[in-house]
Amino acid sequence: SYQKLQEAVALTAGFLVEISFSLKQERSLILTRNRTIIDLVAELYGSIDDQLDFFINSNNLSGSEILEVPKGREIVYYS
């Protein structure tokens, strides 16, 4: 049973290493002016529908920041 467990761990580790090469790189920027979240997501990702919730969660945006992200706020995105 130890050999089966070792094989499973080795396969999982290999899969994680393989998938890590295809992950998108995290980037950050500091806003130079107030921006709406729709404008930011469209500019950074090219599409709003698929990325809006991910963007909000990735940046831990508060209720007021969802309406307008303030100047000086650091934003992370993936490309």
C-alpha cells in the first residue's frame, strides 16, 4: 500500500509542476486616477462577463470600490 501511495504522490506532484507552467502571471498596478471596475476589467482582460467576479475577489474590493476604484489603489490582475 505504501508503493501505491508513493505513486499517487509522485503523479500529483508531477501534475502540479506541469500545470504551473501554464498559469497566468500575477501583475499589479497602482491606479493614477479613479476608475470604474467595468473600465478596468475591460482594459485588463478584454472581456467583462467572464472576469468581473474574479477581479472583485482577487482584489478584495469593498462595496464602495465596486462602484469606483479610487486613485492610488493597488490592483492585481493576471495575464
